[in-house]
Amino acid sequence: MARWLAPLLPGPQHWVVYDHDPGLLERARAAGPRASADGRPVTVETRTAELASLGEADLRGADLVTASALLDLFTRGEVERVVAACVGARCPALFTLSVKGRVALTPQEPMDREIQEAFNAHQRRMAGGRALLGPDASQAAAEAFTRAGARVLARPSPWRLGAERRALAAEWLEGWVGAAVERNPDLAAKAGAYLPRRRAECAAGGLYVEVEHEDVLALPPGGDR
């Protein structure tokens, strides 16, 4: 998010990047943006923390809280805690690329729907005693922000992967089918034939994939930002 947004916003900027994985934080620090839209400096600070544990005090003074592909890994309670922290700190929030559970492949195959349903069940799975929201996450966040009085804008942000992005499409395909089979092992035999066909179509540039996501922007109640 910093690499995308920093060059679009004026500076100077200071980004505080949170993750529970020190290795990922080191990569973020090393590969962070260096200049803003007007050429002024951008600095990056990293902090090791569980994102769902961040509170109002952690966010106070920030101009923006942002994350990508995160909400669908949260439980409803965790989403509500993050929303409360953002609203309490009166900080705008932008959460991008939350999966919506709908995928369209061209050409279509009957098994597409079976894989999609199993993948969505995987996204909504219990993980360490936590019931993940998966495709329901962006709606849960939008509703929680609205209840807290924030102004909410939700917009579709689909991945559209065709021949020019076949490498990303192939990587997505492996993960999509793999998660579906992990959730429903009964699909393994059919997936063993389905996946090579789809790989071949992808490699030949003949597979087009649209993966629905949603972005949620929440502006604090009564704010002028």
C-alpha cells in the first residue's frame, strides 16, 4: 500500500508499517517508497504487532490507516475492534482487495462453481478457534463503520487476468484450487484433471479470469478530511 499510495500523495510522509512477521517487516523497510508525489521524502518505520490488537492509541495522529487483502483474514470481532480503533482515533481508513467470493473464468467449466464454493468455505473456516469472515469481510467492515457514524464508500476492485498477466493468473489458479481441495478433499480426483487443463489454457494465453474484490473507504464522523 505504501508503494502504491506514497507516489500519489504529497509529502513529506512517514509510514508506520505493522505486521506480526519480522521478516516481512524487514522486506517492507528495504523496499519501501522513497519519494512522494511532489518529490519530498518518505520514511518507513516498522513495528511488530498483531494487526487485530491495534487500538485507538496506536492510531492516534495518523492521517490514514490502510491495508490490503487483510479484512477477510479477520473474525467479525476483530473487524469491529479495528473499526472502533480507527473511528476512535478519528482516522480515515482504506481497506483494499477483500475477496467477495465470486470468480468468473472464460472459457467456463462446470467444475468452476464447485471449486468456488469449496474455496469460499475455506475462506470462512475456523482457524485456531477463530471463525474467519472470508467473503463476508468487506460488508461486515462497511456495516461496522456505518454504525459508528463514519461515511463509507465501497467500490468493486476486481482482478482481471488475461494473457498479458498469465503468470499472475497461473499463481492465483494454483492457490485457488489448492485451498478448495484442502477444504474439500473429495474434490482431489477431479481437481487432478481440472488443474492441468486450466494450467495449459493459462500458459497458451487462452484463459481469462475475473476475481471479484471490494475496497472500503471510511471517513471519520464529522470530519473534514
